[in-house]
Amino acid sequence: MTKLAIVTGASRTRGLGAGICKKLGEKGVDVLFTYWGEYDREMPYGEDVDGPEALKRDIRAMGRQCEGIEVNLSDPSAVEKVFHEAITKFGRAPDILINNAAVSVNDTIESISTETLDRHYEINVRAMTLLVQAFVRHFDKKEGGRIVNITTGWSQGPMPEELSYVLTKSTSETIVFTLQSVLAKKGITINAVNPGPTDTGWMSDEVKKGLGPLFPQGRIGTPEDAANLIAFLVSEEAKWVTGQVIHSEGGFMN
């Protein structure tokens, strides 16, 4: 039977989530993705209003089933809504979970607040953890389960301008280390991927100019770079790979 993936945070056609969805579609995987336009509207890059429909069209054109659900993952009840959508629309529980959705709003030790910490926690810790829990609860096979968390470069170099983000995003790696053996017994692998600085539409020309020399291969990372690695990690060939945090950064010099 064709595998089904849930990919969170796939709202923009140039985004990492969309890149992952399309790569999985190319590999013959059906896709259910989540998105939340309100968050994008707050960001400098803005909302890609047509993004979700365009993503569905692209993946369906590959001959794969694809659905999107707009849902605010800061609502704890949203997690079961996502899995209910999968079972209702696809007739089965997912084989793959990609935790890509995140809140990332810059702050420092001087500006951090209860509100900013809580907002990051709701998505980067609580929603991610509850999504993993729901995936495990619904997984009904003896093998073939795959979870990949998107992490960040907090362990590669200090990120003091993104304090709430790194404090909460580090959980995406902690849960990998903590649950690897427990989930292996259930036929599920769990890994994390750090894509490094990736050109998903948020980079200004100034940012690109500053980052460019730090990539020894002569270019900035793209969503396809991370998506290629993730496609491998969810494949049958990667069934022996679990508990890993992989830094897919093209030699980025932090």
C-alpha cells in the first residue's frame, strides 16, 4: 500500500515544508500537510495565499493523493484533528510524520518574555511532542514507521538573537535521543535534520550577501537539499537509521 505522510508547516510554495511534500510526492508517497496563514501574515515574507492550493495541485499532478488542512497547532485539540483528517480523507493512519512547523521570532536575553517563551513552547515543544504521541498511538504496523523532526543549528554555534527559538527547538533533538529505543521496538525510527540556513524566501539580498561566503560549495542551501535527505530517512533503505541528528548544511561555517 502507498505510504502516507503528515508534514506540518507547509504553507508557502518556496518553503521547506512544501519542498519536503513535493519530494515525498515524487517518491510515491501520499501527503497530508498542515498550514496556518495567520502566522505567515506576521512574518516579513508574508502569507502565500495561493501556496496551499498550488502545493496540492503539484503533488496531485504526480499521481499522488494530497490534502491540506489549515490548523493552529497551538491549540492542543488540533493534533487529533490532523490525524482524524488523515484517516477520514485517506482511509488509513500515516506511516510518516515530518515535524516541520515552528515558531521563530527573534529575541534576546534582554527582550525575552513570558509571552514569547510560551508562544514558542506551544508549537516547538508541545505540538511537536503531541504529534509524535498521536503518531505512535495511531501507528498500526509492525515496521516502517518514520518520524523526522526539523531542528536548527543551536548546537553548532551560539544563536543569542533567537533565544526563545533555540531554547524550545532543542526539544526536537532531545525527543529523538530519548525515544529512539522505545520507538524502535514499535517499528518506528525517529531522527532530526538541521537544514542550516535555507533560502525559502525569507532572505533579503543583504542576508544572502552575508551568508554566501560561509558556504564553501559556493551557494546557499535550498529546500530540495533537506528534502533529499528526509526522503532517504523515511525510505526502506534507512530502516537501520534512528536516533540521529544530521546537520545537512553543505559545510556551512558557523
